[in-house]
Amino acid sequence: MAQMFEPCKDRSGHKTGDFKIMRVLSAAIAATLALLGPAAAQSFDTPQAVIEALYAPYIADEITDGFAALQSNKLSALYEAKLESDGYFDFDPVIVAQDWDLSDLDIDQVDVQGDTATAHVSFDNFGTRTELDYFLVDEDGWKIDNIVSEGEPSFSLVEMLSASE
């Protein structure tokens, strides 16, 4: 798997600071919590509902990292540990890109097995079809526990967050 955590560099290739992206992501998380408002405090009755809440700001073309309020306890702890270290992502794992113009969101193949579920999500981003598999857990409402992409780039969010540099 390719290195997902690289230092920021300016156009001339000089390192501009490892924490630049983390500051942007922190601001995006705060903005998302404000945008989600009731959704952040809401408990979701179905896996589909939490995924719809996650993608709503992207479809509305609002600045977001709507993932923060919708992640499982495990995923939240992994994100917090990564933010405290010097790692960051060079793409948003929810859309597998840095920029977005999302359309044609499909949430299908939802399979609930007790307090766990999987769902297949696909959407167009700037005309390119993207497909992801979501793994969810019921923690007093459905939460996202992992995102896996078999496409390009291929990744497991939990594995990326767990990887040591």
C-alpha cells in the first residue's frame, strides 16, 4: 500500500510543515459539526441513514469532514491518536479525493447482522464513479466503523489509521 502520510511541500518541493493538513482537517471537522447540527447529536436507526447524513454536506457542496460525529468509538479513538501524532491524509477517505462535485449517490447491498452491518456506496465525483464498502456498528445508533476501497487508491481506513510511520 502506498504511503498515505507525507509532508506538505510547496511548488518548489520545499517542506511547508507536517501539520498544515491537520489544521485544515481540524477546521473542517469543526465546520462539519456545526453543519450537521442535529445530525451530530442524533442517533441513526439504520446504516443507510448514517451514510446519508455523512454524504449530505458533500451533495450540498458544503465544506465538510462530516465523518467526525458519525464514527464509531473505535474509529474515533484511532483518528484522535493519529491527530496527536504527525500523520495526516492527503485525501478525504469519504470521497477518495481532495475536491468534490458529487452526484448519483447510491447506497445498496446493506446487510445487517445483529449489531454490525455492511453497505456498498457508490457515487460520481467530477464524472468518475467511486465505490466504497462501509462497515458499521450499532453503538446506541449506527456509526461508521471502517471504510474500504478496492479501487484506486485501495485502502482500509482502519489500517491507514493504525499504521505506524
